[in-house]
Amino acid sequence: MNIRIPNGKSRLMVVEGKEDQEFFIQLATHLKVIGGWPLQIEQLDGKGNFKEFLLALTRHPRFGQLATIGIVRDADFGTNAFQSVRDTILSANEVSPRKLSVPERVLELAQGTPKTGVLILPSGGREGMIENLIMDVFDEDPVAKCVDEYVKCLRKEGQSVLKARLPKARLRTFITGKNIGEDAEGDDSDRQYLSDVFHMSWWKPEFWNHPAFNPAKDFLRQLLAD
């Protein structure tokens, strides 16, 4: 597994996929903590690769330069995501010569070299995914209300709506609704994924001030603290 720890980067954030990676890159850019700061954001290409990633990470020649490691994953549905992260770290520690510290609570750095912290999204003990977090920002947007009516219609007509697939479908449907309006510009209509949202003409910088993003901001700042 190819893991990048550039020289001089002493903080590592590990996220599930490229869309989560883009979210945190954009958030870190907004907070002005990405350019020139010692933060590297790497993605697993799926949480099923987490143990393999940890084993490769502890064997990386620059592992010793890391001061903190932040792990971010979705809560998903009907599972204890935080305990799953802990179990994977413990399992990797059994076979790795260099051990990672194991956090006792979400958003709390476990002491060690490096320190290790975990953030579960959408946070606050909620089930769901990072897509839920993004849609929190648009809770009062008329298009979001139309999307929810569309989902209600599907259920009314007897169509199966799987809870585990709904967050991504809801966001993509919302994006489609926004992209057929007068606020859309340029190539907005060619974009349909979470990672595209932050590049839409209708995405406003002030959206980053929404309270839904506060736990993610706090986690970033915690990783970067001395």
C-alpha cells in the first residue's frame, strides 16, 4: 500500500475515501491550516483497507516523524464505528513491531508516540455518513425539502429505500436539483458527487461557518496543536 508521508509532515489524517479527503482538504484550506502546515491527509480507498493501511503505516520509514494521527470514518448504521476503529488498531498492534496508541473516547487524543485520535461522522452520536453532514448545511434549502418529498413518494409507491444508501442518494438528488436552477453555472451540471459540491458555483464560503462542521474543525485543530 502506497502511503505518503512527505518530509516535514508531522500530522497525518486518515479518511475513508477520496470524497472525505476532498472535504477535509477544503475545510483545512478554509481554516488556513493546509498550506505550509505539517498536515498530510491520506485516504484508505474504503474502510475495509484500514488494517492493511495501519500495518503499512507503522512500517513506513517516516513513521517516526509523526506526532499525531487522526482517524476519520462514518458512523454508518447499526454498528459501533468507534469500537470498530479501536478493534482494528488493537488487531494491527498484535502483529506490528511499532504500536499505535488506542483512544478511549471519540475526539480525544490517546497519549503515545504518535498520539492517536478518532472522529466519527456525522458526529454527535448520530448514525449516518459524511453526506448527512453536508446535507445539514442545506437543511432549510427548498431543494432539500423537494428531495425529501421525492423520497416520501418513492416509499408511498412501494419502492425500497435502503437506509444505508439513502445519504448518498439524497445528496446526489440535491445536487441535481441545484444544477438545473439559475444559480448553477459553467460545468456544474457535469458534477454529482460530494467532492464536487465545494467547487459548485452555488457553494458559498460562508457555508463553512455552519455549526455542523464544528466537530471536524475542532478535530483538525486538535491534530495541529503542539
